Amino acid sequence: MKSELLLAITQLSAEKNLPKDVVLAAVEAALASAYRKDNFAPNQDISVKVNPATGKVGVWAEKTVVELPSDKRSEISLDEARRVKPDVQIGETIKVEATPPNAGRIAAQTAKQVILQRLHEAEHSAIFEEYADKEGDIVTGVVQRIESKLILIDLGRTEAILPAVEQVRNERYRVGQRLKVYLLEVVQTGRGPRVVVSRSHPDLLRRLFELEVPEVYNGIVELKSIAREAGARSKVAVTAHQEGIDPVGCCVGLRGIRIQNIVSELNGEKIDVVIWNPDVSTFLVGALSPAQVLSVKLNEDEQAATVVVPDRQLSLAIGKEGQNVRLAAKLTGWRIDITSASAAEAERAEAAKLLAEKEEAMVGEEAPAGTLEVLEPAPVSAEAVGEAAEALPAVGAILIPSQVTAKKPQLRFAEDILVSGPAKPEAKSRKRKKKSPQGREGAEDGIRLKRRRREPEISIDEEAEY
């Protein structure tokens, strides 16, 4: 019987993957519960001890010392108590061995149920402690069952849940498939530990790099930031903490073997590895690879950057549905606006034009006083016209304006007005000869006077009067 008990304890310890002392404590608690039901008072304090070497079971009960015990289950006489403890007095409590000769069928069934319950509790506690320490790491499991919105993955000692939000949308899972998953959360519940895993978390990529690249695991190469769109594309910024180490080359590996292993584990997800740089402009240029960048303009206050790329590479910089620039923004933490070189040049030209117009307007408003003057033409009298006609030689024709009207005032220098050059003769227009009142055809010197339309005519006789 004793050897059978020890054998059962050893077998339970191996099956449940629990320490032997934990299983032994569960058996002792189960036996105490069974013995209390048949042989002791309901509220009596008892304990069971199992010798791990021999398998002997001993039951110890707490009893009260009296002269004449009325209930032998909870009381003991003074003489019997002094055999255990010589200086005991009446009214004191003492713990004595009170192992029953056997246990009944109901007690045995109770012991079995208590043992199973205690073993489940111990197993749940051990699983929680084991996986709580692995939270944030990669674990390997096998797809056990596929339901509508979640997938159950067998991790060996427990089942993990892969919710729909943590799945990769273009991945197809099948029963029996072996997966590496990221241990996202471990929660203790009434039914045991609840383990939640993920296939779309960015840290899954970080842990895969640590598994495949020894330099990353040792800390020589550091992954500064990761931007991931699960199942499509990811960008990783790396830097080296040791001189002479190429961080990108370490992550890619010889002939790309290291990066290919990671891509295969992620079912063909594309991965861009770029060098991290403390200079934001340089980092942005690398983050937008494989597109070329012509210039970068930063706005520190708004944490925004304007990037100019060649016209032929505008679509490459933006990416399919904006994926490349979106990942670059996540990787750097800056908001990125991309524009083509021709659009940027047009904007600069427009800005220069507006600036030039503004400067011209400012120059017109701030001109020094007396430098420029707006002069209105004054009307010319007939006397001045006659004097001018007599002074000129009798060649050509003289235009006699009665009043000079200006359509629009113009800015002219005063020197040009005061000292004017000879006026260019206008083309002669066909005019019918006007006879003077005395019937003479013209003046004695043969000079014929011309006039503009709707201007009063001045005859030679009127000029002679002056």
C-alpha cells in the first residue's frame, strides 16, 4: 500500500509535469479532507503527513485536555496527554496522532476529487508562472482548432488563442500547421491561465531578427525602430554600436540567407533594412528608399517634412496606396509630404513672382519726394501759337492744338518736360483749303496752318491783327 502510494505520486508528478512535493502536498490535503468527514469533528484542526521515503500516512489532530473525556474525537484525558507532553495542564490543547485504521468509500471518493482539484490548481499556477515569464517572446505552437473568429494553438502545456485582430489578413492557417507566434498576454482566470498570441505584432519581427542575427541578440546591432504592415511590407532602422560593423550587412547575411529566413517565416512579407541616423534629413532619405530624394525641408514645430523627389520616381516614393511613405512616417515619427521636382519648381517660380510684385509695389509707395512728378498738359492759347508760327521757317506744317488732353497720367522727369526736343512732324492729312473772308488763299509767306478736328479755326487775318 505504501509503495503503491509513492508510485502513484511519482506517476502524477511526471504526467502533470509538476514537482513531487507539490503533488505530495495535494495528496495530504485530500487525505485530511477525507479523514475529517468520517473520524473527526467538522471544525477540528487536523493535518496529514506522508513520509516521502516510506509512504507512511500519519494524521495529527488537535484535542482539548480534560479529566474525563466525553467526546474522544476532540477531547483527551490528562493521563494520555501527559504521555505526549508531561507538563500539560487541564484545559490546554495538544496535538496528538490519531490515525484512523481505515477510510470509508465516501472518504476515498472525496480524497480523489480533492486530489484532482489540487492538481489542476497546481498545474494552472505552474503554467501561469511559466508563460508569464515568456511574455513578449516568441513561442512555437501547432494549430489545433480553427473557429470563426479565433484559432487555438497548442503550445505543449496549454492552448493559446490567436484572435482575429492579431492574425495576418493574407495568411491562410490549417490544422497541424507549425507557427512561430508572439506571446502577447498571459492572464489568470477562473478556468486557468489565458494565453493570447499574435502574428501581426511589430515585435514579432524584432524577435525573429534576434533569433536569426547573432549581432542583434548580443546587442552589437540595435533595431532602433520598426514599422510594419503585417503581410505586406516592413521597414527596419538599424545601427551598430561597434566600429567597423555594417548593420545592414549583418541583418541581410551572406547572400541574403538571414533575411530570407525571416521572410519565409512571415510568408513572403517584404522587409527593407535601412541605416538609422541621428540627422533627421539623412534618416528620412534612407526611410524613403528605394526612391531617390532631391531635397528635404523640415518643420521642427509641426514635426513635418517636405520631400522633393524626381518626377519619374514620385509614384515609387509614395508606394502602392501610399504604403512606402506611410511606413517611412511610422519609422521616423515625422509627417512626410512628398512633391515632384517640377511641382516644387513651379511653386518656387510662383513665389518669386509674387515676391517681385510685392517689391515693386513697395518701391512705388516709398519713392523720394520731388524725384517724380505727374504733370498735366496745359491748354495752349492762340497767341502762343501765332508767335511760334512766325518764329519758325516756312517749311513743313505746324500742328496747333487748342488743348492737349491726356488719356492717362504718366510719370515723367521734370528735366524732360522743361527741355524738350523737337517734336516729330505728324503725317499730313488731306484738308480742304479754307478761303479767308477777303478771298485770299493763304498768308503772304505761303505757310498753311493745320488744325485738329473739332478745334476752332484761326485764319491768317486774325493772326495779322495780333
